Amino acid sequence: MIVKDDFLATLRRYFSLNLYEVKIWAALLSRGVSTAGELSDIANVPRSRSYDVLESLEKKGFAITKIGKPIKYIAVNPTEVVERVKKNMKEDADTKVKRLEELKGTEILTELNALHNQGIELVEPSELSGSLKGRHNLYNHLETTIKNAEKSVTIMTTTQGFLRKVEGLKPVFEKLKKRGVKVRIAAPLTKECNAAIKDISGVADVRNTDSKGRFVVVDGKEMVFMIMDDQEVHPTYDVGIWVNTPFFASAVENLFDGAWKGMKPAK
């Protein structure tokens, strides 16, 4: 059996299989029905492992054990496998989410928070900083930082950044509005932004600017700033810096305040 390594790597990523599992599965698909020994030889997998691997594939819905002797295995149609894997992944994810939800209000979470608070007290403010790689991680951290705001959230972003934030962070902004937190957003606004401006007008003050910048300041204490132009970098390689230093964050916010007065409100 000749199957390219990159194809096997793709299968592993999509179906969450280990190397032996994906090799045995590909071999079984190529045969339709086969014994563990035959599949071991075809896939170049140790015979001592082939039975465990096939048992795992059977539990995951990739194969069926044929009745009779010698024991043979039948390949399940790949289209059906996709549906089974989707179902299993969803059930597994739901179980994990439920388990995490059950942690809320428990002694375990209380102890974890106590450990974190104790550790933070021992850390110098200058050490509370870090780099964030990838836009997905950036927005996860932005959401965490913004939702804990007590007084203000100041955002300077690009046209596309504005659209992304309205789409991804609007529910957070709505909660902040209910708590009386002031949200200000400055961005180069185009006709493309009209719908987003209208969508967020009730929860944030939006103004137009010709300046370029990508940063978020929370309560004049914490700041996340992106160091690359989002039009010139792939989301995977986007990079941000998070700092928890009131001295620097408040200085940036003061500069923003001066520029804010000269910006035109969004219409």
C-alpha cells in the first residue's frame, strides 16, 4: 500500500487518530475486509500493536469485526465514518464543557483562584506582560481583558479590525454597557462599516480617524497592542503584546483622549 505521508498527516488531523491508527485504517480501506496480520504487513505496523489499534478503530466507528474465524475486520464507509466522528466529537465536547461548568462555585475553583491571587501578589507589575501569537489567541485574551473592565475600554483599530470586534465582541460590549462601563472605539471608517456602526451604536461610542493603530486599553491599567498591520499579516502570524502597567497604559490613554476630541463621530 502506497499512501503519501502528507495524506496520512491530513487524515490524522481531521479524524484525531494516532500514526498507527491512520495507517491501519488506510490499509483496511484499501482491502475492504482483512485480518489483523494482513493489515499489519500492509501498513508496516508491529503485529503486537495491530489488535489494539483495530480495537480502538472499532470503538471509534471506523471498523466492524466480522463474525467467524479467523477474525477479520470490515471497513466502514468513509462518509459514514465522518458522521460518526462528528457525533463522537460533539458528545465528547459537550461532556467536557458540562464538566467545566460544574466547577463553577466549587471548592476546586475557589482554591485555584486563591492560588492565582497569591501568586499575583508576589509578582512585580513589570513582569505581568506577555506575547500573544495568532489572531484567535489575541481575541480570546482581548475578550477576557475587556469583560473584566470596571470603568472604561478604549480601542484604536483598523477598518477590518473594527468589523471583527463588532462581530466577535458585541455581546461583551453589551454587558459592559449594563454595568456602566464606557466603551470608545476609533477606526478609519468606510461605507463597509455602516452596518456595523449601526449595530453597535447603542453600546459604544464610535469615531472616525485617519490614524493607524491597533491597541486596547482597559481602565487605564491594562493594555494589549498589536505590532503588525492586519492587512499585511496572515491571522496565524498576527502578534500582540499584553502589559499590565498603569503607568504605560494611562499614558497611552491620555494621548488617545487628546486625539479623540478631534475625531468625528460615526454616522
